[in-house]
Amino acid sequence: MPALGADMDEGTVLEWLVKPGAPVCKGDIIAVIDTAKSAIEVESFHTGTVERLIVEPGETVPVGTVLALIAEPAAETAAAAPAEQPPAPPPPPKAPARVPSARNRPSRQPGTAEPHPAGASSPLVRHLAHDLGVDLTVVPGTGRAGTVTRADVERAAAARQPKAMRPRAPQRKASPQAARQRISPRARRVAAQLGVSMSDVTGTGPGGAVREADVRKAAATPQATPRQPPGAAEREPVVAATPAAKRARTMRQAIAQLMARSKREIPHYYLSNTVDMTAAMSWLHQRNRELAVSERLVPAALLLKAAAVAARQVPDLNGYWEGDHFVPAAAVHLGVPISLRGGGLLTPAIHDASDLPPGELMARLRDLVTRARAGRLRRAELTEATITVTNLGDQGVEAVFGVIYPPQVALVGIGKLTEKPVASHGLIGARPVVVTTLSADHRSSDGYTGARYLAALSDLLQRPEEL
Amino acid sequence: MTPEQARHAIEESLVQVAPDADLGSLGPDADLRDSLELDSLDFLNFIEALSERAGRRIEEDDYPHLATMASAIKFLADR
């Protein structure tokens, strides 16, 4: 169970997107995890073969718990059945790589563990398993280092049901061959709102996919079947995300905890600067006239781009405070708070924001907003921001002095774009301006550094064509 | 576009952007962005959807016409 943000202590597996035996590549989305804030897509940190899913959908476990075992690609999976174990470290010494905790180390690349050779069962055991028709990948091993012994194989063979049931398959667990239940994001959202458990829903969409109408039908059925009829047992149980009311409460608590920690630990200092947006706005206007509506840039996108480039120019504000020192980040991953309809907010990151052309950054931003509100953000997006930019301009405030997201060390605030009387070259004129602010961690930087940042931001916005 | 068609196109576009929007309680002269809490991205999505439905490009310079339901209907119906 990875930490999906500095404020997360535990998570619930909502759904597995892979089955035992499936090949996965590092970065493939393999599970949906529910946290206090949102359902989040989590990727595999390793390339290999899914050996076992340890935590069942619906189970809530602490951060750091082993969720699944993935065999390294070179490993002979047939010989690598790991020992039955409680869902907590340590893993068996020769077990395949486990999904590590990324707690408080957002910048670290997970999955750098040394490759483990698979525990080897003896050729004799393999031969026996073959003769008895036992699949070694699903036999719990009781031998040294979790290897499968002759007794394990015989036990598995004896325990086998006539219909070749998997030895440790619980009643509602799907056979690995069964297709997982597919659910449209909208259906998932509606299910959460209505408090419908996915295991009670019969999909009628293509390939048995669950659609919104199916969820509503299930919600309308007075007594959803608590036990599935035998025919339905081939479906993997999928748990509905937290209902909206509970979500609002847990999200508030998560925000409360993180922000209290920030104010408790981080000595903030604050700076502000009014930026003339004449050049930026006329550039935007010109550009938007020439492009399709869908390619249009909003001022916020240009401001984000400038904020990201400025963070690269003043790297002392881009990174993490770890223990007692600042660790600069190699890239600028821009955290962008997105308010959710219905309350609360999520702060996913736009990766490598300083290197994206404004149009691309804008597309990413739109995509993030859509997915944040649909509850389909990915782990990396929620854990890897190196600096955050909050934009409350649309809400009509002139300036925002934000609270830093630990372990980051700076938060940039953008206020409302307004026309103000501005003196320039001895003349007063009406010009579009925006108030930019910086909240920064005084442990890691001083006001001088912060001032350089805001000046860089302003300079960049005077030359929008270079952004 | 008739005013009725225009209203329909606007309402559909708004619902697409803000599915939870309560359009029934929206007065003709209420500010759309404020009442429905649309941020600049939401508003752009609205413009994009509306451009498609109206079958014509809506420029940034036209945004002031789209501030309220009444003004937006007038804007679309006039052309």
C-alpha cells in the first residue's frame, strides 16, 4: 500500500485491474485504491508477472502493507510460489519483489530493490505437481523461503474441487480466468453516491461492463442479493468507492491533518508582487483567435507555465524538506489544487511542467481537472509534486497567501486578473494585472530567494512568446 | 437559431460541464460563472460545447455576451 500523499495512513483496495498470472510492466495501472480523499489508480512499480493478489477488494490496510506479489521477469514463476503470510512485512527472503511504500519519499524512484531470484522448488516437486495437475503458482509454500514442498502439492491436489477450484480461492473470489468486472467511471461515481456495492450490480454493457443504468437498477432493487447466485461467482468482487457524504468528512479530516502539520512545522514567510499582464494577455488573445476553440489557452495555463519555468530558474524553492535539510528536485512537477464539486480539493501534479509548451500544459490541466473530479487520478500525480501553484483568481480574490504542502517548501498563489490603473513611463493607464504571491519555508530559504522567484515570474510573463 | 433552440443549446452545454448544476433556479440575468461556480476551464469547456451545438465559433471577444442566460440567448439568436 503506497502512501498516496503525505497525509495518508491507510488505504482500501477498491479493485484489482490484473489477475494472477498476468504480465505487467512497470508503470501499468494495476489497482484502484481508495483513500480519505479520492479513488486513485496505482501502477506497478515492477515489471514481471502477477503472482498473487494478497489484499482483497474491500480490505483497508495500513500504508506499507504488501498488496500483491509480482515475480521478476527472469524468475521461473512456476517455482516461485511464496509462503502464506500475514499482509505485513517482512516478505519471505526469496520472494518476488514486493510493492514498496513510497511514504514521505515522493521523489524516490520505487522499485529499485535488487532482483530476487525466485525460490526454487525441486524438480521432483514440479514433476509431481505436473502429474497431479496442480498449478504451482497458486500453491502456498511451507518450505524454506516459501518454496513449495511435496506435501504442499499433495495437499493442494487433495483440496481440489471437482471443478478444479483454486486451493485458496475464497468463496466470492473469481477464478483467474474470469474477466474482471468492468465499470464505467460514471457508474462508479453514481454507485458511490447511491451507496451501491459493485458486487450487487449486473453489468449489461459491452462485455458485461457495468453502466450507470445498471447501478441505478441495482439501487432501486429493494434487497440487493447479499450472496451471489452460483452463476455470478465468476465475477471478481469490486467495492464501491466511499459514499459522497462520508468522503466529504474524511477529505476534510485529511486536509485538516496536513494543513495543521504544515502550520505546526513550517515557518512560512510571505511575499507578493503585482504583475503587469498586458503583454501576456495580448499574446494570449492573438493566439486564441488563430486556434480552434479546443486549443484555446486560459490565462491560468500561461501563469502555470511561467510559475514552473521560474521554479527551474530558482531551484531553491523546488523540492522537499527532508528531516533537517532541503533536497532540490531534478524536475519541476507542478502541484495544482483542484476544487471538487461537492467540496474538498485534490492537488495532482503536472509532471515536467517547465518543459511543456503552454498548449500541452493546458491540455494536461484540463485532463487532470476532469479526472480529479471523476476520481481517476494516478498515484504519481498525487505524490510527486515538487512545488504547488494555487489559483483562486476565478473565485474573485485579489491575492491568496497559501499554506505549503509538506514536504514541499513553497506555494505560489495567483489572484484575480483585473484591470487596474497602473503608472507606466510616467503615464497612468488601465492595465490587466495579477497579484502573485509566494509562501515559502523559512527553514530552507530566505526572503531574498523568494523575491528572486517572484521577480523571475514577472519577467517571464513580460515575454509570453518565449514560454 | 430561435431563442428556444438557443436556450436548449446553452442548457445542454452547461449540464455537460456542470452535471450537478441546478438550472431551474437560475434566473435569466444571473451571472452563469458565479451562480454555477464555473472556473475558467469550466467556462472554456462550456464555450467549446456551445460552439459545437451552435455550429459556429465563439470568440473570446464574445465572452461578455455569454455572461447570463438572457444575454447568451440573445447573442445566439441574433445571428
